[in-house]
Amino acid sequence: MQLPTPDDPPKMSPRPQAAEVAALGLRIAMLRMGLGFTQQELAERLGISRVAVSNLESGRSIPGERTVTLMAGLFRMEPFELVQGTAYPQAKVDRLPLVTAKYTEVELQLALLERDLRWLESAPAELAIEVIEGWQKALRLLAEGTTDSRQLLILRQALDVLPGT
């Protein structure tokens, strides 16, 4: 499949069918459940109400471009992929970004930590201690600025398994 470019935005069917309208809501619900999120948890991540999530999933409302972009990132897909094959309005599709952030700062930092821990296996002990202490401080600071309970749990687990803690 060739990815769309800004000069060639993706085109969708001009006439929405009832099944297509329901398809986006069902897709959102299935992806949400696949992550193990409740409607409330998804709503908090998106900055909308639980009722709004319920309305999106039931097909009673269509998400705006901002919401589609945020959901796509949470579901680790591009915005166009989330709405593809649904009745999402073409005018809104044209305004969707082609890519979105798919990983949180916590996930990025933990991936870097994992890389550093592998590297430290062959590093001098003195350097390893210094790097691990730096990571402990960085993870604690990250935890202080994180309000998401799932992300906090992951950070606490990472701190618990760091050598020397």
C-alpha cells in the first residue's frame, strides 16, 4: 500500500453507509478494549468525557480531527488508518496529519533505559553505578510529572528492577 502524501490526500467514499458509520465506532471500541482501557480511561487520555467516548463508540457522534489524531497515537496507528473504510467526512480526512506520535515520553525513556542496561553489562562498574544513579533520578522526575496511573505503575516497576535500588 502506498502512503498518502500532503499533495495527494487519501480519498474516501462520498456517500456514508450506515455500516460505515457504525464501523468507526466499533473500531474505536475494539481498539480501546484491546488496550484494556475503560471508556473513562480513554476519555481521560483524550481530554473528553466518558459520555463523549460512549457516543463515539455507538456512532452517535463523529470525532473531530484532534480526537482522531490522539486516538490514532494511542492505538499506535496513523490517523488515516483509524478512519479508513468508514464514513468519516472527507473534509475532515483532508485535515488529518499523515503521522502522529505513537509513544509516550515514559515509553521512550524506558526503551533508552533498556538499551543503556544492555550496554552497561560490559561497562566498568564505576561507570555503571553513575549511569544507574542518573536513571534513578530521571525516572523519579518523570514519575513526578506523570498523572497517568498506568504510566506511573510502569515507572515504579522500572525503578524496582534497576540494579542497586
